[in-house]
Amino acid sequence: MKLCKAEDALIWYELCQVRYSFRDFFSNTAYTGKYPDSNSQEKLASDPADYHTYLMYLMKNISTEAAYVNSTQMFATGQINYSLSQTIYGLAQCTRDMSGNDCYNCLDFALGDLKACCYLREGGTVVSRNCNARYEPYRFFNGSITSVLSYPASTGTEDKWKKGRIVLIVGILGLLLAVLAGSCAVYFNWRKAKQDLERSPHAVLHDLVNPVSVEITGEGNLVSSEELPFMDLATIKAATDDFSSSKKLGQGGFGTVYKGLLSDGKEVAVKRLSRKSWQGLEEFKNEVILIAKLQHRNLVRLLGCGIEGDEELLVYEFMPNKSLDIYIFDSDKRAQLDWYTCIYIIDGIARGLVYLHEDSRLRIIHRDLKPSNVLLDHEMVAKISDFGMARIFCENQSSANTRRVVGTYGYMAPEYAMGGLFSVKSDVFSFGVILLEIISGKRNSRFYLTKQAQTLLAYAWKLWTEGKELELVDPSLAESGQAAEIVRCVHVGLLCVQEDPEDRPTMSEVVTLLGGQKGTPPEPKKPAFWVGRAAQELDQSLAPNLSANDITVSSISPR
């Protein structure tokens, strides 16, 4: 800790943690979880979904015990038998300056991070300023175990064996029927191909949403499910005063967003997709399929949806602080930001992308990451939104190519906009642009108007090569930040926007670099400058409604 020069530092060891700060941090409930590098070395679980069910049962129980039962110590340990030969051990702990509710909330966030970082593994650790959570397939702590748990009998070991036998029998029967199924497959595929030409968009949607347990009738009406509750049109109309203009939050390429108030007093945001737009229905399908499966602190939560007649509606949690672009580019709102809030937002976006790229059940490429698609809740927690243009990757897939390029000039990676090639590194590029915009307060695609350089990326590179990178930062932020942290952020931003995607770091590496948990990062190479030129040519054409290959030219109003 003697090497730390920041005003706030925290170091974790297995048996203790030490922290100092120039600010009073006692009873501060802000959550900032970290993943130790050792998580990636943990053994993979043979059945992650089943293992995780037992794990969460254990961790939620000991979290409750630490927060409310053993509240003087804020500490609990436990074990649960996963099988006859394997036991899961867990530990939950909070600092003793926290209340029971704050401890439980902190551990709840930590369990969410455990799910994000270690879903596939038999062990994992998340540490934060105020609480820690860890689990392993071996006993890793001293002292007595405070809770010895057994999972409810309906899903116990005996039932698992029964399920295994049933699966074996079904497998044998399936093998016997394989020849018959194969002979029928060609016929039905031919029939399906023929019928698809005459099918309605709602019928296609029915097929697409089935894999995520979301059902839609042949008439296009949504059937409620546990993963994605149904909200009927009458309920949504009542919540939005029949889509009153006074409730309008913003206008997007596929529809309008309204503020709503449900009968239970819960505030929501309702996206009403364009009625006559097949493209709008495509976005609806994409969001239903993706967000119904994604749960993370830094992703906007989809609360429900509905289809009735021509109406396609998506209902999200309401974000009172609206979108990030307001705080970056509006001078009044920007005055409310300090350096630590900016770092908090940047870290949140990065963690959301790590979840999408590496830790979720699906591997997701967002493809349209920009400040207006990052929303802020009442605590300024960054939440990535708008998955209508996102793509799912297979586990071993690293990149893909498309003829239909979608996205927004100024944030698109050059290999994607020019060649249609996209990968996780495309999102990394977009993140790098956003990072540089946050700390500078300047918009990349409009930067040529400042006459300092053709793009913000070019200007940042110029200052970096001259050793003047601190001049990039908005003076109001520089006053509240440490020079070393500022330089590190500029450094990471330039690494993310390098022209060659192979040179860009992964988002998990970005999180590590931003947290200062790694040695000196490599020197960045020259970034791609072409994006600003493309934007300039389009702006000078005075054709704001022109959209080439579905690329957004004008900024969407914030929600």
C-alpha cells in the first residue's frame, strides 16, 4: 500500500483487507465489486446450471445469516452437499459499519457478480469495499461452519439419479426413432420453406421466441412466462395515459419511448415500436430473445412486453437520470459530474460488456454502443440498453461478417463499417470512443468543428504522442481527479480504439487495467481516424435523413 499514490486505496488479502481514503467511507454503501484473477483458474463445473442452483441456495442463505442473524459479526459460512462425493463451501462477509439491510444489498450485488464471472466454474470470489463473497468445492476457511444446508428434497441427489435414468431411457428411444425422424425431416423442411414465404411476422416471431420460454399465439398475442411477464395493451395504455405526448421521453429509429406508471406505483419506460415497420418487428424479436436471457446490474432490465394487433411494446425499468449523452454533452448536466462519478460510470459500462462478451449464457455483440444507449439509474449506475441490433455468437465463434451494416457513425469500428466484419473487438472500439468522450466532454463525430483535429481520436493521439494527454480532460474533471488515474484512462481509451482489432484489449482486460490491477499497459498504436471523415462528409451533404446501410446519422433524443 506504500506504493499507492491515489487518495483512495484498498488492498485485499485472503485473511484481511486494508483501506485508506481522504474521504469518510464508513457506512458508504456504494458497491464496486472486483474479480480476482484466480477466478479464471477455477475448475469448470460438469453441469453449471445444476451446480449454480445449489450454489445460489447456499449463498443466499448465508448472506441472510451474515446480514440479519449474525449481524454483530456480519459474517457467515456454510456448506451444502451437491452430490455424494462433492460439497460446496461458501463465505459471506460485510464490514461491521454497515446496517443489516445494506449488508444484504451489498452481498446481493456480489452474488450477481459471482453469477456473471463464475457461472461455469466450481469456485469463485468477488470482493468489494464493503462485502465479500466466495465459494469453493473445498473448505477454505478456519473456524466452525455456521450453516450446514440441504437442498429441498424435490431436487436432491436421489431425484438427480432418477432424472439421469429417465434421460438414458429417452435417449435410447430417441435413437430407435432417429431413422424415422430423418426420413420425415426432408419433407417437413421442404414444407416449412414453402410456408415461410406466406407466414406473417407474428408467426415468425412465434418460432424465434420459443427457445427462451416466451410463447406467442398464432394470432400474435403474447403468453405470459416466468422469464418475461406479459402486459396487456390496456394496462400499458393506462400507465402511459394512452401514449400521451406529455409522457414522451424520446424518439428512436424503431419507435417512441414513453414514461409509464403502473397500478402498483412502479415507474417504467415503454418502447412503442413503429406500427408498420417490419424492421421494428425485427428489433422487437431481437430484444425479446436477448434481454429475456440476460440479467446483470449494468444492463437495463426488461420487465415485460406485449403484442396485440399492430402494437409491439417493450416495458423496461425506468431510468430517472436518462441517458449518458446528456451528462457528457449538456453543459449544465456535465457540471454535476466529478471524476469519481465518471470512473464509476465507465467501470459500469465495461462490466456490462464483460458480461455480454464472456459471462452470460449467450455471447452477445451489441453493435450499437453509444452514450445515448447507456442509461443511468438514480444512483448513476450505468446500464447498457437497446439490443435491437445485437448479435448472438456461438461459444467458439470469434467474428462474423454481414452485408447489412448497422450502427452509428463516430462509434463504429473501421473493420465493421468498411467491411461488415464485427466481433467483440467492435464493441471494445465503441467503448473506447465513449471513454474518451466522457473524460473530454467532446463528441467524436462532431470534433472536426473545433478545428483542433479531424476527430477526437486524432486529437487524443496527438496529445498522447506529445506527452500532453492531461490537456484532453475537461478542466472540471481534472480538478477532482488524480493525474495518474486520468493518464491511465486516456491510455486505456487509446488502446481500445486502435485500428487493428487484434491490438485492442478484451473488455475483461479493460476492467483490470482501469482498476490498476495490472502492470504498465502496452503502448497504444495509432487509432483509426476515418470515422470522423465519414461523419463529416455526411454532415456536409445536408441530408440528415439519409441512412446508408441502416447506419444512424443523426443523434437520437435521449430517453
